[in-house]
Amino acid sequence: MAEDIQHLSIPFKLALIGKFSKGILTMVVLRKKFQKIGFKGGFDLGFLDYRHILIPFDVEEDFLHCWCKGFYTILGYGIRVVKWILDFRPNVETPIVPVWISLIDLLVVYFDKIAHFLLRNLSGII
């Protein structure tokens, strides 16, 4: 059963949740505004409830760009963006947030994807 759930969650690996602080916009307005952001790949939008939208992306770079920005304002409506998690519940705040670490005077040899993963592991960030 757990394997089935994990398999079903694969399409949501690059999905975000948009949480409106007050009210919600129409889907037509949301689509127009999100298209103007200029994502490189495709994305979709869907209502989850009266305050939440699901935003699955096709391209990881778009997912990270949107997630790291964290907050959007569209026509006066604030939207906080968080990473989708398997047990997402609209009435429970997610414990996952993006973290920025500044590495002052980092040597050029560490400007590598593998080195970034090693530094991340040393810092204790998952």
C-alpha cells in the first residue's frame, strides 16, 4: 500500500501549493497572471479548496524559481507558495520551507553540483 501511494505521488514531485491570504481569484485571472511570469516549461493550476491552488510544473527550474520566490501578489491578493507534501492538509501549515545559506569566499572548486550536495549534507539540511 505504501509503495502504491509513493507511486501515485510521483506526478506531484514538482508541485507547489498556493495559499491565498484572503479570498481567491478566478482561474481565468490566475492562468493569465501565471503565464506572464514566463516559465520555460508547462504548468497547471487547480483549485484544492477556497484558499488553496495546486501548481504542478513540468520543469524543475520553474518549480524552484516559483518556490524560492515564496510570495506573489496578484491584483491585491497575496499568495504564499509552499512545496507540496504527500500528506498535505489545507488546514495544517507545512513544515517545509526554502532555506538560503550564504557561503562567503567560497573557493571556485566548490562551484560544482556534487560539491553543493556535500556542503548541504555537512550543514545538516536535507
